[in-house]
Amino acid sequence: MTTDTPARLLQLLSLLQTPREWPGGELADRLGVSRRTVRRDIDRLRELGYPVQATMGADGGYRLVAGKAMPPLVLDDEEAVAIAVGLRAGAGHAVEGVDEASVRALAKLEQVLPARLRHRVSTLQAATTPLTSGDGASIAPETLTLMASTVAGRERLRFAYRDKEGGETRRLTEPHRLVSTGRRWYLVAYDLDREDWRTFRVDRVREPFATGVRFAPRELPEGGAAEYLRRSIGQRQDRYEFEVRFAAPVETVSARLPEWLGAPEADGEGGCVLRGAGGDQPEWLAVRLAMVGFEFTVRSPAELAACARKLGDRLSRAGGAAG
């Protein structure tokens, strides 16, 4: 019998988070208490914001249902390890769709994991070889989670940084936001020594250190972090203008396009047109456009159109002859 009320509530919550309906008698037996105590504990959970639904009758019971807000979850050891490993794998390889929110979730989870579970997570990941796409460099998940923590806590971050020529400098920054482009992670931060905003490729960061010094957030010159990163990358790379028409409505295409590619505009004929400036290799842009999942036509430049044709021919050969 669990006599400690907080411990009993956690045990009850863990049972209810299993996707099934629990008869009151079975819950009472599991907890070693009376049905009346179970009803009181259910009321306590509801007061804490957990939406517990009760059904009447001989076959009635309790189940946890979706509510208006996300309540705290109770995870067992295996569930916590599985979630941490999954988030680490995605974060470390900048998988598109696994953005800063997932890195923040990983930072929160690893902060509260017991040492024995952190060891299990590290051991399992070290023994696992992920299959990833793209040519983005791998990143230690610990680096991302540390950066996410300093962003959330508005804490100054110090690190060593290697530029594209191989030169290394020490940086003291006020981290503003982590941004994923699908292949790489970038940190948008205010560089205190240079007294200006900078973007840093996270795979070039070494020895990140949270200083513990808090700072008041600054406002970016224009737009959000993603827009600032787009402009920053454009200033450092050879850019080319492109125009692509998708044979699909603008709403559906927008939902599949990464923010860094820009926003398409309706063309009045049931499709939409995407105009922008590319800094990546045209081959990669052709692949990324194909991943949107709709028919498209490259209007310019000719180099991108040629890359799209080669990609189509290669995929056709890979698929073999029809029938």
C-alpha cells in the first residue's frame, strides 16, 4: 500500500498515461487503497490540470484524455531513454523538421535525467549508426542542448570558433536563437567583443561554456532570426536568383517549404511561384525542391533547370522500366 500521497499520485498518473481505460477497482488494487481514495486522487489530478475522464456503469473506469494544455508527463526509464535517444539522433544531424523546439525539449529532458539514465542514453547512441540524408556535418547533441539552455536562460555563452579558412578565435556572445536550415544548425548571437550581431555554424563551435552571467535580450536589426541568417549567408556566398512554379495551391506548398527558402505567391492559375536567392549548390536546391512533393517547373536559372533534369533522369533510372 502506498501511503505517501504525492508518490501515490505519481503512480496513479503513470498508470493513466497508458492509453487504456482503468476500472476503479483495478486502480485501487494496483495502488493498495480503497476505491474512495482513488476517487479523491482523481479529483486531485483534475485540480492539477490533468483531464481525467470517468465513465459510469459496471464496465466504467478512468482514462486520461486530451485537454486544452499539455500537462506534465510521467515517463518510466525505458520511455525516457527512448525519447532522449530519438531527440539526440535528430538534433545531432540537423534533420529538417527537428528544429529548436526539439532541442529545447532535449535540454529539459537531459537536465532531469538521473545519472544512470544519462549513461544509458550515451551508451546507446555511441553504439548506433544513424542513416541520414544531406551533407551537413554531425554535431554533438551536448553542444546543441547547452546552447539551447543558454538561449532559454538568457545566459552568456563562450566558445572557440573555427572559420571556413581554418582560423580559430574565442568568442563571448549573448545567444539569441538556434536556427536549422535542414542540413546545418546556426547560432544567431550578439558578439560582445565585436559589438555586433553574428551567425555561427554550430558544427564549427568547440568547447562551448555557459558563463552563468545573465543578460537583457537585444532586438535584432530587422526581422527574426531566420531572416537575419538568410541575409547573413547571402552576404558571404555567391548567390543566384531562381524562379520556380509549383502546380499546386500556395497554401499546400507553403506548408511543405522550409522557411529559409522563402514564401511562394499564388499565380492566379491554381499554382504558385517561388522566387528567391540561392547560396547552396544548385544540385542541392533541386533535391530540396523535389522533396516538397509537388510537380514544379524551373523557370530560372538555366543551371538549376539542368540540375533538375539530371536529377529526374537519375531517379527514373533508379526506378527501372515501367511495369
